[in-house]
Amino acid sequence: MRWIYPLLANRSILLLLLIVNIAGTAYGYYWYGWQLKETPDIFLAFVPDSPTASLFFVFVLIAFLLKGNWPLLEAFAIVTLFKYGIWAVVMNILVYFVQGELDWVGFMLIFSHFAMAIQGVLFAPFYRFKGWHLVVAAIWTLHNDVIDYVFFMLPSYHMLDQFIPQIGYFTFWLSIVSIGIAYYLVTRPGSFKLEIK
């Protein structure tokens, strides 16, 4: 697996990923546009989960291109990219089983969000965040679950409304797993470290 790290550290690859993530982030906020119009101002930061996760990663990539690290944003990026990437994959698969079909947008969302989750984890050896950065990211992430499933500000999948309690339970444990992965890959003593050249 380590053969991929020199490729990830290549400036041309970083620049390409930056462009892709900027485009994906912009599309993500556009996709949430109608829901954001109906969202109370106090909750606005907590509704567009996936584009906010990729926005964190945009800043991480900018830091890499500047030959630096922004640790707090790295902690936010890995936790939220993995969490919301996997969450969207599972939700769209669930839509398929509930409806018996999935349109091309659903398949696009599965592919793009799976890629989102993978890229967050692949760059783990380049992150430099510490335990306190991860604690802050964990608080944000779990607080977001409260906003979504106590105040019902979750991304809208009306065909899945009957499963909201189960989805909320799944989402909480997905948050815990995401935080655990970030700890294991980055802040655990002896974790594998690399430098962006």
C-alpha cells in the first residue's frame, strides 16, 4: 500500500485533487441549496455535511501545496470525510432497497462519496494533528449528530423518513468509528508519518 504515498505527495496530484474537491464542494452546496433556504440560521453550518467535509479537505490540500500543515482542519477533514462519505453510500444503497431502483444521480453520489471517504484516510500519514485537535473535531461531529437527529436538521431523504431512528443510531456509531479511525491512523503512538515534498 505504501507505493501510493509518493504519488499522493506529488504536487500535480495535489493540485488535481484540489480542483476536484473545490468543484465537488461547490456542487455539494448547490445540491443543498433548497434545504438551506428552509433551515434556521442557527443550524446552517450543520446541514450541508458532505460539502463542508470536502471544504475542510480543500484547506488541507492548500496547506500541503504550501508545504505546511493545518492540524485542526486535518482532524476535521479525516473524521468528517470518512463519516459522511460512508453515510451517503449507505443511505443511497438504502434508497435502492426501499424504492427498488436508483437513478444515475444516486450512483454518482455513491461513487463520489466513497471516493471522499477513501481520500480522507489515504492522506492520514501526512496529517500532523494531535489529541486535542481530534477532541475538538469529535465534539463538532457528535454535536452535529444532535443537531441532525434531535432538531431534525439531517439531510433530507424523504423516502427514508420511516427509518430515521435507526439511521440516527447508525450515524452516532459511524461518528464513533470515524473518530476511532482518526485516532488509530494519526494520533496513536507509533502511527506512520510521511512528509509532503
